[in-house]
Amino acid sequence: MHNYLARRLLTVPLLLLGISLITFTLLNLAPGDPADILLRLQNPGVEPPREAVLAFRRELGLDDPLWTRYSRWLGQALMGDLGVSYRTGGPIVSELAQRLPATLLLAGASLGLAVLLGIPLGILAAVFKGSPMDGMARLLALAGATVPSYVLSLLLILAFAVTLHWLPAIGYGGIRHLVMPAVALSAGLAAQLMRLSRASLLETLTQDYMRTARAKGLRERTVVLRHGFKNALLPVVTITGIGMGHLLGGAVIVETIFGWPGVGKYAVDAIFLRDYPVVQAVVLYLAVIFLLVNFGVDVVYRWLDPRLDFAGRAG
Amino acid sequence: MPQPLQRFLRDPSALLGLAIITVAAAAALLAPLLAPQGPTLVDLERRLASPDRHFWLGADHLGRDVLSRVLYGARTTLGAAGLTLSVIMVIAVLVGILAGYHGGWLDTMLMALADLLLAFPALVLALAIAGTLGPSLLNVMMAVALVWWAGYARLIRGMVLSVRQREFVEAARAVGAGDWRIMVHHVLRNILGPMVVLVTLDMGLIILGLSGLSFLGLGSQPPTPEWGAMLNDGRPFLQSAPRLMLYPGAAICLVVLGFNLLGDGLRDLLDPTVVHGWKSPRRPG
């Protein structure tokens, strides 16, 4: 097991290298000369003279080949320096760190909500298969898979902020600000978890060891929860991990709608202002989180099912 | 009547899905005939006008007819999603067959690239690419296609590997069929069933992705009618005219619902491993 996990951990830097190389190349193909943009920022309203731009390009090392620039960027990134924002001139690392708590709060609340809603509802739907309860759960799961977070966000604002005045429409602050963005962001994942835990539990309930557990005279609740659910949990853990990545992606849209000062909004603002170093940094940061979460999922997976032999699995 | 078709006709939710998609496709194709007026015709006198007998859904903040924009929006949204999916399929089929049939270093490299893309949330990467290329519908479509092919390519490669060993492929080779002919005629035909299910379910996801990026302002640009962009246009009028955002929002949800229902029905039909009625969700990759 440790062997597998160690090898798995080793692939993380390789994947990060790949992701950063792709985004770096892309951003360097993008139109707009960073030297020109920076000079305009430093002297607002002044058309930078051609020679100044060229000199500044040399100073920034922008005329070096792509490979040189990438290794320089990588070296700095490894030292914890992700460069300077074109827009504010401030170091990106600290700007990112400033916005991180808001995003983690939103993503964490959404993940918790999705797990607490989706998994119990899925279990109930499976245990009472064919009942009105099951039908309700199916409807909810379909709705969650169908209504995108941006439509749900607007509907929530319309209902609870504009019409009922119960919650603030936008902004960042107490728990009242958190409710709507968290619900909007969690709906899709909750629906997915509900479908999966239902299907997975139903599949498990037909296994031989379930019959054995019942034959031993265990109470039905113990049979379902201890023997059934623990085994049904495996695919649910995987989807939760993958869902975490999608939460971070979805947070980009939800944060923009609710004016939530997180990393997602930072990225969207940067995209519109062509603040490429920031875009590059955010993509890298998301990749790190995503890969680490995936790694964590693998560890949990292994702990849940010691039978698994990862040696034969590619990754 | 063949049995699967009968089963399909007895599945009310799949039929509902098919009906929704048919209506949406008809709206897209017949938009010029159905729309009361041009989708970009500005009439400031009718700014935010309420629905009436002639203009059933009222007018938007520039006095443009909302019904016409929703109908033409079906064109943009469905057309863009369909085109994107076609590009994805072309890339995926080429990569999948090349990797599966050629094997060796080419296989290793292509699949490493696919894993790299699969290891990352598609929307974030698409956002970064679209942001780099600059806001436009075509750029967003390219961005989505570039990050979406990997799952299909893996699937096709896996099937190529398993089909390659089967007798009918050897038989085809024995009678002198070339590699390419074998791939197209024998391999692709055998993976058609699972692909149809995946493609139907993915249409919904791609529509959500494209509209989401357009909602952010990265995709479709004004005055082109597109549902995600219309939703964004309606945001400032959430209080005074919520219908501006309700209609395009409902349109997106309906079409996605249609593809989800149809996809689920087709999976029941084509995939014998489905358990107990309402299906396990697709596992990524």
C-alpha cells in the first residue's frame, strides 16, 4: 500500500509540471504585450514610447525563448514567488492567500451540505425503493443534475433576497451571506451523491454477505448501515473527491454572481483585465488543490477497503 | 417491432426527453419562421415592455423581443453544443484509434496527455483557455473541445484494444481488409451503443458549460442571442423584470433536462449493466 501511495504522490509534481507548462505556453500565445500593459499601468493615460516598451521587454526577459522564460517562472514558483499582478503590481502569492479563506469557506460549506443531504437521502431512497420517498429523491436528483448553479443562484436571489428579503443578495460576511452561494454550489454534487449512494447501496444489498448478516439475526438497521453502507461507500468517496474539484470550478461562477471575494472571482476579474500572471497562478493553485484532494481520496479508499490491490491499477 | 424499440416506447421519461429535444431542435431550425421579429431588432420605445398579445414574452432592456431571442438562442446554444461535440468526437476517435491500434510509445504519450486533462476540472481549464484566447463563442467552443476529448479517447482506446482481439476482426483481416477499414467498419460499429448514451448525456453537460462561460461574458458576445448571455443581460433587472432571466434560464434547464432524460432512457436500453430502475451515474473516464 505504502508503495502504491508513494508512487502516486510522485506523480503529483509531474502532473503539476504538465499543467503549468500547458497554461504557460497558452498564456504566452495570448495577444497583448505584458511590457506595454505594465507601462500603461505605471503611467496612466500616457502612451508608452516604442523604445521604452522594447527596453522594458528586455528588462523583463520577455524576449528570451519560451523555454528559458518557463524555467525562470518555474524556478520562482518553486521558491513561492508566483510573480506580480499586472493590475495591482502586488505579489500574487499574497493576493491569492488573502482570497483563499473565502473560497475554502464556500467550498467547504458546499461539500458538507452536499454530503449531508445527498448521502442520507440516497440511503433512504435505496432502503425504501419504490416508495414515494424514492420518487421524491429521484426527482430531486434529476433537478440537481439539470438546473445549473448560475440559474439556481439567480432563482435563490429572486426568491430569498428580492421577494422575501430574508437574506442579503450579495456580499461576504456572516452565515447569512453564506447560505445562498453554498446551496447553489452544492446542489449538483448533492444530486450526484444521492444517485450514486442509492445505486451503490442497492447493488450492495444483493450481495451474499448481506444475506449472511441477516441470517446471523442482526437487526435490519445494523445490516444496512454496518454491512451495506460501509461497502457501498467506496464509489461515493471517489465521486466526493472528484466533486470537490468541480466545486472549485463551479465556485468561479457562483462567486462572481454573489460578489464573493474568493479565488474564483479573482480569476474571472483577472481574465477580463488580461492579467495573465494571475490567471496562471490561479490555475496552478487549483491544480495543486485538486491533485491533493484526489490523493487524499485514494488514501481514504485504501483505508475503507483493504482488499484493494493498487499494484495492478494504473492510477 | 424489435424489442428494444418497444421498451423505449414504453419509457415515459425517455419519450418526454425526446419530445423536449425535438421541440428545441424545431425551434432552432424554424426560428426565422416562428419568431415574431428579428432577435437583434432594438426598439427603445418598448424598453422592458410587459408581455402582450403580440409579444408573448415581452421585451428586454433594449426593447428587443424576448420570445424571438429565446427561439434564436436555441439556434446558438444547440448549434454551438452540437458543433463542439462533433469536434470532440473527431479528436477522440482519431486519438483513441491511433493509441489503441498503434500502441507502444504513441499510446503511452497520448494517454498521458489524456490523463493530464482528466486529472483536472474541465471547466477551470476551459475558463483559462477561453480567457487567454479572448471572449468569443468560437473560442469558448474551442476551449471546451480541447479539454473534453480525453474521456472519450480513453473509452475508444479501451474498446479498440478489446475489439482488436476478437474473431471478427481477425476474419476481416484474413479476407484482406486494411487497418483503417477494420477500424471504421468493425470497431466503431461495435462501440456505437455506449457512445450514443455518453454523447446524449454529455450534450447536457456541454450546453451547461458553454452557457456558463457565456453567462460569465467569455462566450457569446452581444447582440448574438444566446441563453447564458441573456441570463447575464437580465441580471441587473432581477428586481424590476425577473422574467428577463426566467425565460432563458427555463430554456437552458428544459433542454438539459431533455438530454438527461433521453440519455438515461437510452442507457437503460443499450447498457445491460444498469441496476434497479434509476441508474447509477456515469463514472468519469
